[in-house]
Amino acid sequence: MTVFDSVVDCESCLDVFDIRQGDRAAELAWTLTDGRPHEVRIYRSCRGFVGAVADGGDPGQLLVYEGTGPAARLGDASHGGDIVYRYAPEIAYYYSVFIRSGGGGWRLQLKVKAQPRSVGHWERSLETAC
């Protein structure tokens, strides 16, 4: 199961976000409303979301992507891919997605809670389209 909590408004530029969460690895892809490259930061944690500030803050928050691309493939460097694990349903990964605004500051766009072996799709709603 994947749950999205968007914080987009008229000044936000995130339009679409997709996630495929594996046991530990994940594939993320996004589209921006203006089609131009913007700096993106994505944090991941097993404890909870990053607050409204894009510096991670909590030592449990890991910066897993920073760049201007439209996608990220997050591997698991700590374990081999040949081991099968069983996960309790309460395990989840928390992603906090930030995009640098035109003014230079980071704006929280989306919070994603994804359980292992889940797929999710989020689109900007008509209410927030400006």
C-alpha cells in the first residue's frame, strides 16, 4: 500500500509522481508542471517524514536523491539482491519530496508512505491546478 500526502499549492511545480517500492530498493519518477528541470531533493526514512525544511534534520533521514532528473532508482547497497526477506505489514518507507523554488528556497511538495512491494501513482488534483 502507498499513501500520498500532497502539500502542493499554486506555487508548486510537481505534477505527477510514481513509485515502485521493492523490499528495500525503489524506483521513483516525476513530472513537473512547467516541463523545465528543477532541483529535486528526496529524503527517505523508516521513522517518519522530514519536516518543512529540506536539510534532513533527523539523523534517521537519508538524502537518497538530489538532482534535476525526472527519475531516480534507489538501490540497497547494504544487502545483496539474492536474499528473500519477509516483511511485517507495518513496515513502511517515508519519502519527503522537495523542489527548489524560483526564489532559491526548498518547498516541500509531497510526502509518500510506501510499504515494501507496493506501487503508487499521484497526480496534481484539479483543485490545486492554477
